Amino acid sequence: MIPLYDNVPRVHPPYAVLGILVCNVLAFLYELQLSPQDQMFFFHLFGVVPARFSHPGWAFMAGYPDATVWPFLTYMFLHADWLHLILNMWMLWIFADNIEDVTGHWRFLGFYICCGLAAVLLHLLFNPTSPLPIIGASGAVAGTLGAYMVLYPHGRVTTLVLIFIFQFRAALFLSVWFGVQILSGIQETSQDMVAGVAWWAHVGGFLAGMVLIRFFRRKDRCYYCYNSERKYYDLLD
């Protein structure tokens, strides 16, 4: 299921979303200048390697520098390849502009970073000894999906499924997406598989977004949010 666009109108220019998107693209263009060996070193240094933080003795023996908090921020702006980058930025562009409408520019940036932190912390909880670096914006982007679920469950998402195009209520589309992340995470954990995709980071980001948006949103900017009392929420296509 690939979302193509949603029908919730954008009111304000999404400057923060654009800024995040540009930072991700610039970081990826820098990665492309590195050799494969230097790129892997870069990921281990600025991505989050769970074992580096849970087993400092191992990290010292492996040659990591002293642990700092910077990787918990920088990991959100690194991507493994073009597909990884495009998928994350596409999801960000579709759903996050409406979240920025509600929070404002700077508050959205804080919200996004908090969701990214929650995402990586849940990944660490389920993969504390993993020697693989976690990189990518997907955990933070998942936070915007969780917020969208709370604010715009009535919205419609036009979606590509195989070669067919369908329109789903946002609540249904996001519920299916979230269910896939949980089931994939459970399967990976139960089979003791090496974490190739940070499923639990997606789950952590999504749940954080659902909770945190209640504190970051500004009610005077909630132009198209679901309102069960007013019943004015069935948006036009």
C-alpha cells in the first residue's frame, strides 16, 4: 500500500516539513560522496548502534568513541539508499503538512524530534544488543502518522495497492499500516532475527505521535480536525 495523496486541505506553508526534507536530502547527497567503507563508518558513528549504548565495554573494544547523545538526533537524517529516502520523505510530505498546520512551525520541529527519540528508545528496548546502526526518518515520520490518526481519522487517503488505486478513510489506512508494523516486529522478535527494518521504532514513533500531539497542537489552528460534537468533518474530495 503506497499512499498517493490525502484530501485534508493545507492552510499554512509547511516550512518546517520542507526544512526537514531538505536536510535529509542534503545529508544523503553527502553520504553519496563517501566510499562504501567510509559510509558504513559514518552510519556507525552518527546512527544509533544499540550495543554501543547498552554495552560500553563492547563499544570500547570495538573502537567506538565515547558515547554522546548526538546519534539520537542525527540518525533521523541518514538513509541507506534512494528508495529508503524517497519512501520516508514521501510519507512525510503527504501527512506532516497537516500536522504542522496544527502545531505551527517550531512546535512541529519539537514534536518531530520527540517522536524520533521515542522511536529509537523503543527500538533499543527490543534490540539492546544489536550491533547494527539504526538510521532513517521513519520513526519520526511515524509520529506524524500517529498524530494524523488522532486529528484527521475522517480524512481520505488515495492509495496505490498493486496496480489498483483505492481511497480509504485515514483511520483504516493508518490502522492497517500500524498493524503491519506490530506484526512484523513480533515476528522478528519471536524468531530472534537480526533487526533489518526497525519495526519497533515505527511502533514507538506512531504511539508517541498519538500522545504528544495533544500537547503540541494549538486548538485555534485545528481547522479541519475531527470534531465529534460539531459533526463537521466529512471533507470533500
